[in-house]
Amino acid sequence: MKFDRLLMPSAAAAAASVLVQTAHSFSYQSPLPGGAGSSGALVDLSPSVERDVRSMSDWAASRGVQQAEGVHLTSHDGGADHFPVAGSDIPAGACVTYVPGELVISSSKAPTEFGAFLSHCEDQLVAAGLEDKVPLFRVFFKIVAEYEKGDQSPWHPWLNSLPRLYNNGASMTYDCFDCLPPYAAYCAFAERTNLLNFKKAVGRANPDSSPFRPDILSDGETLKWAYNVAVTRSVEMN
């Protein structure tokens, strides 16, 4: 059975943090500034930057995202996390959020967009026995590509609304793993291993055919952020 991995940017969906798959893969540095090769200002990934959720909500509405009447975003912690709430009862089976197909980031679309370079990266994962991670890798790859476009990316307002810090296995240090119970440490470390595998896959491919700037590919913190966006904001569907 073939699975597709979907990432659906929307005012409601962007607020959700859904870990849908235990993955195989640390401390935070300042990310890359916009520079030569970028089409526009990059999303500032500094931990202190406030999430711009209001602009994302306006962008989503302008791109055809629709929400059930009375649904809106709120935060109980000063803006670190946002979530949708309903101001009135919503009938069972009713559509809460509609996202147009062209806004959906799907693993099935990536091969057409990125071609041979993506295929070569995927071949490395398959050779390592990680074929089941290919759909997630494709979403990760797309996030890196859109991040590099800066404010010229159609998804820039959505990317700029996302958290900069994530409290999952890929973001942990070895000291963090030592503080966890054995099975929790195993799951968290597997996620970090998955991130490392993704970094290797994009870093060892032919640089002459890469769609990415070398400084983007060598910036571990940016790649970690892109991985965390992919793994926490996507869902697997068949």
C-alpha cells in the first residue's frame, strides 16, 4: 500500500502540532540571514522571534481557506502556542476547515517539482533501508525549498507563523536523553537519528544539481527546523 504525506497550511491546521509517526535521526544557534542566492528575506528562526499568526490567518483567507462560522485562533500562553476554538456548537460531520488543493504540500507532488536531485537523495534513504521515510523526507525537502525562497515563497506567511523551537526528540541533546525513561529515550533518539539521516541524504547528493544554496545545506539548525515542521505539521494518508 502506498502512502502519501500531506501538509495542509491553514489558520486552524497551522496551530495544531500532530506527531503522526515515530521517526528514525540538538542546542540552538542563530540561523542564516538572507544572503546571496536567496530570492527574498528569509524567515527569522531566532528563538526570540514572535510568531506572526495574524498575518498567516489573513493570508490563508486570501488564498481560499475557509473555516466554519465562529471558529477562530486563540492562545493561552502569550502567543507561543495557538489553537482553534469554536464560539458555538458545530454540527457533527460539518466541515471545520477547508484548504484548497493548491495550498496542500504533498509528498506525491515533490518528484515532479524537484526531479533528479530529490530522486538521488531518496535512493540513499532506500539503500539504507529507510524507504518508509521517503514521504516525510519529501515534505522536509519542500519545506527547505520554500524557506530558501524567503518572502518570495507562496507559503512564506505560513512558515513565518510557525514555532521556532520544538520540544521533541530531534531537538534534544544527549543530556536530555539521559533524563528520560528508557523507552521514551529510545523513541526520542530514533527521531534524532531520522533527522541526521535526512541531513546526510541532502548533503551527500551531487551539489551541481542541488536546488539549494550550500550554506543552507550546511546549516544544521535550519535543517532541524524544517524537519520539525515536516514531522509535526503533516499527516500520513493512503
